[in-house]
Amino acid sequence: MCEWSGENWRRNQATDRAYRIGQDKPVFVHKLICAGTVEDRINQLQQKKSLLAESLKNLLAPL
């Protein structure tokens, strides 16, 4: 996939599709983002949000 999408679900869906379509060999996914760009900043924010969501999920899991 050569098009950057600010929406994680689109990237995840494309990656999952590559794994599903009868692959019998390993699939490698590389994210190329230029430093200092808007895409870089969006990616950083998404990573922070993912970590926060995972932390909350782990914190609330025993409840």
C-alpha cells in the first residue's frame, strides 16, 4: 500500500487483507513517514492515543 491514510482502520484493513488472501509466505508491512511532516505529527498522536487506550484497557480489565 503506497498511499498514506490518517485513518488507522484503513491501514489495518489493508494489512489484514494481504494476510488473508491465500498467503502462504510471510507478509512484510513497512510504514514510511518523513520526519517533520503533518503525517509524522498525526502518526505520533495516533501512537500516543493507542498507548493511552491500551493502558486504560489493562487498568479496567480486572473490573
